[in-house]
Amino acid sequence: MAPSDDTIPATSQSSDGWKERIIVPTILAGLVGGGYGLMSKNRRALSYSYAANLAVVAGCYCGARELARDARRAEKDDLMNSVVGGLTSGAILGRFQGGQLGAIRYAILFAAGGTLIDFVSLELRPHVERLRENFTAENMRSWLTLPEWFPIQVMDEETLAKKQARDKQLIAQRASLGKFSKEES
């Protein structure tokens, strides 16, 4: 049987960008947890524990959110994915922690917290992009220019050539008056 044009391609759209949506937040959560643990009284033991726990929670939440997105065939920025992912991961992790009542509490907590974080990140994305555009190399050069009145100035090639010519002329004038010898110039 010959393959038809209706076959699903090897790389589906649902797996595009999964590293940015699962692995990166998991690693960042581990770093945040480790940093928080380093600020506590028992630094070393709590640092590893906080890092591992926060990475597991973030990994479960992000994985469940992506699974919900794939199952619903929704866009990656749909907040309903966050609600479903939070309910699912919270119920699973809460069941391990505190039984049926823990599953309900954690499901509600993860759904609310995860959706809030995703909503805030969606709202801040345009502002972050605008900041990123403002900090390009060209904009940074104009941003880091010194005011005209500042005593130290960065000279371009033309100004530097004029200054060197003026300095040579000044040295020649002073040498003709006998103030400098040729060794000093």
C-alpha cells in the first residue's frame, strides 16, 4: 500500500516548542527553589530539597498543561490549558501528599496559581519584547552617549584626527618658542 498525502508528518505541530514550555520552566523553578533554600537557615540540605521539589512541581504542571493543550488541540497561550493542567497536576501531587482532601486542595491551588502565573506572563510578554527591542546594540550606543558638557568624551575618528593635528601644531609652536625639546615631543 502506497503512502497517501493524508499521513501525519513526523514532526507534529503539537510538539513544536515543548522545550521552552516544559524544560525551561522546570529548570528555572529548580534554580528558584535552590536559591530560596540557600537563603534559609539549613542552607545545603534545604537548598537541594527546595530545588528538587519546585522542579518536580513545575515539571508536572507544565507537562500536564502541554498534555491538555495537545488533547484539546488548543493554542499554546490558551488559559484553559493552565486550568486543566493545574487541576490535573495538583490532584496527582496532592493525592500523594494528603489523600483525597489534599488532592482537592492542591488541584484548586495549582489551577489558580498556575493560571495566574500564565496570565501574568501573557500580559508582560509585550512589555518584555519592547524592552528587548530597546536594548539592541544600536539603541544602547545612543543610550550610553555622554552629554556634551561632560568633561570626558568619546571621540569619533574625525574628531580624533582634528585633535591630533591640533596637538601636533601646539607642540610645534611650543618647540619653536623653546619650551619643548624634540625628545619630549
